[in-house]
Amino acid sequence: MRYGMTMMAMTALAIAGAAQAQDADAPLPTPSPVVLRLAAPEAHQGVASDGVHVYAIDNDRIGKYVIATGQRIAQWQGERRLFPHMNSCTVAGRELVCAASNYPAVPQTSAIEIFDTKTLRHLRTVSLGFGPGSLTVLDRHAGKWWAVYANYAGKGGEPNRDYRYTLLVRMDDSFRQEAAWTFPQQVLARFAPFSCSGASWSNDGRLYVTGHDRPEMYELALPEAGSVLEWKRTIGIASPGQAIDWDPKVAGRIWSVDRKQTTLIASSIAD
């Protein structure tokens, strides 16, 4: 009986592994139409938008650009030892709120860096210390903060914890965890060996995430029960992963970055 159960378990694992490999090897989807490209030397990790301006994010610098003209009107440069890895930001009122970590150093530590949107002056830091990964995402939705803690297989990863441990966390106004969800296997397979680099809630309340290096994003939903997010669809985009942000003024417009071309890209996403 024990032998039969073991064989059944091995078969189940083999099927699951084959399905994951198939998902990882699936062809890339057709990219969504690009409506605008803006050159920005800071466009390396991510982008945020307030509908009039876009903010290009690098590890230790930020550039603020006027969407209509592409002109840079503000810039911030931090000290690298204090800002080793800012990954993504979001506009919340008059503040630009950014997810940061000590990547690729371990043990993993994280912080939230907050800037004035008008001048890009650094206002304050919220230190999170050790956490369940490296903080790569922070977004505001439904009166809550939504964070992603990334984990990696290899560089920047903790021992015995790889990309499968990537976590979406809902936080209160004091950045305390209220609830958390893991990512579905078919999305994790596309992340591997890296993790989630971007996530943004749309105006109609849908969650979209990106990985590190594939030109696609994934629409996910909170589950009715359990702790695993539900995959809804995969959408092609013109940029290879990294952090994203929905434009709050133009419906269906998602901002992303092409780090090789140091370009901010606005794509039109079909519903």
C-alpha cells in the first residue's frame, strides 16, 4: 500500500513538472500596440505615472518627465550605498512611494522610500528590515497597500527559498501585513529563475503583474478561498518585464520600461 501511494505521488509530481515545463516553454504572446515611447536614461527598473508625468526609476535615481513633450523636469540622484536597489514606485497623492531592497545582498532586507512628486526630494524612509523576500512592488488599491516580496533561484536568493516563494502581501496604512497570497504555478514557471518585478492594479480593480525578462504580463485575481492567486490571462507587451504602472487618466494604457533601450513605453491593452 505504501508502495502504491509512493508511485501515485511520483506520477503526480511528474505530471505537475511536465505541465510547469510546458508553461515555461510556451511561445511568447503577440505584443500589445505601442502608442508612445519616451527616452529616459533612468528607465532601468520601472516606471510610475500620474497621467501627466511619468517617473523613470533606476536603482538610485529617478527622472520626472512630461508625457506630452518627453521633457525631463526634475531629477533625483541618491547615494548608492543607501539606495542599492529601488525597483518600482507608485504615485499616492503628492508622494512617490517606492519599493526598495538590498538586492543582490543577503540576508534580504527591504525598505519603502518616499519622495515629493513635484521636486523628487527624498522625504523619508520606512525600514521593513528582514522579510519574506526582497520588496520589489508597492501599489495603492482599495485603501490598502499591496506589496510583492520577490525570491530568486540564484543571485539575490536566500538558501532553500527560490522563485516559488514569491509573495503578494496586503498591508495597512502603517505597512503591516494583513493577508498574503502565493502565485500560481503557470506564472511562477514564467518567472523562473527570477521573480515578480512589477504589479499594478487597474482602475477597474484587476491585478496585473510582470516578471523580470519576458515581454508579457499576467492578469491575476484574488481567490475565493485558499492562498493561491488565480491566473486569468497572459498579455504580450513590448518591453521585457520589469516594473509597470497603469496610467490613471488614459483607459487601457500601461507603462513599462525597456531597460536596454532606456525607454519608457506606453502600450494600449485590449480588455
